[in-house]
Amino acid sequence: MTDLDRALAEIRDIRRQVAQTTEFRGYGPLTLCATAVIAVLVGIAQRFWVPQPAQRPEQYVGLWLATGLVCAGLIVTQMLTRANRLHSGMAQEMIWMASAQFLPAAVAGAVLPLILIRQAPGVVWMLPGLWQIIFSLGVFASRRCLPKPMVLVGAWFLLTGLVCVWLGDARALSPLGMAGPYAVGMVAVAAIHFFFSHKGAHDE
């Protein structure tokens, strides 16, 4: 390895270390609030499209998986543009760090319902709670790069997820079981980013 290669490797290591200790500002409050509104609208739509989710688990899972993909798409799209603007030269490292910390939870949340539908459709009622618990674990895993109060959002989703599982029956599949916790949680995420992120990070 040449001196130049070693120097470049050291620079990459330094950039990674800086990224690990820097607050990620790529999440836009307005976009986060928009996902909360989408969740409420989908919850209302569920009453008409999937009025008996326990008897039509495939439609229920499809509806909320599609909702999750739309919301994730909105968040990721703004994350890419916003991070490039606010983190400038460190944007690539910051985006990778934030994505890598939440990615395991996102993959688990997307794959788990497909497994349950195929292997254990009788326990699909557990999905709202499991989704929220998985989301909370993603928030906790990302806490180092987020404002400190974000741990409260992780606790919120953990609590609501456990309550949904505790219900123990099809009541967990009601529109409120998904739309309520997610909408409240994402509004809280948006508020934390708006009030606690570094100055200039909440202009969108």
C-alpha cells in the first residue's frame, strides 16, 4: 500500500467516525407529518376497503405494506436531497450511516408479514403490534444520529406495539391499531426534528 493509499484510507476512517458522532439532519418535518396524514387517510380507507381484516388478511397486509412503501419512498427521497444540502461533503457517509442503522428493522418489517401470511395466517392479528415493536427497535438503533428526545418516540412505538399484542385478538387489526400509533409517533418525530435539530435543519 502506498503512502497515498494509506492517507486516503485514514481520511475515509476519519469521515466515518465523524459521521457516527454527527446528528443526521436529512429528515424533513413536513414530509414526516405528511406520512402521518397518509396513515390517517389509509386508516379511514381501511374501514371501507377491508372492513373485516381478520377474514381478509392478504388485503390488510397489502394495504399497509403499500402504505409503508409510499411513506418510506417520500422520506428517502427527501432524505437524499436534504442531506446533500445540509451535510454537503459528508452527505454520502451520513446517508449510509442513517440507512444502515434502520435498514435491519425495515427489512424485518417488510418480510415478516409475507412469512406470516404464508405460514401462519391465523396470527396475522399480531402484525400491527409487531410492526410497531420493530419500528421502535429501528428508532433505538438510530438514536446516536438523532436528537436525544427521539428515544421517547422509540418508547412510544414499543408501548403501543405491546398494547396491540396484549389485545390478543382481531381488535388489533382495527384501523386505529395502525393509523393511530403511527400518526402520533410521526408527528412527534417531526416535532422533535423541528425543535431539537441544529439551527437551520428544520426549514422544510
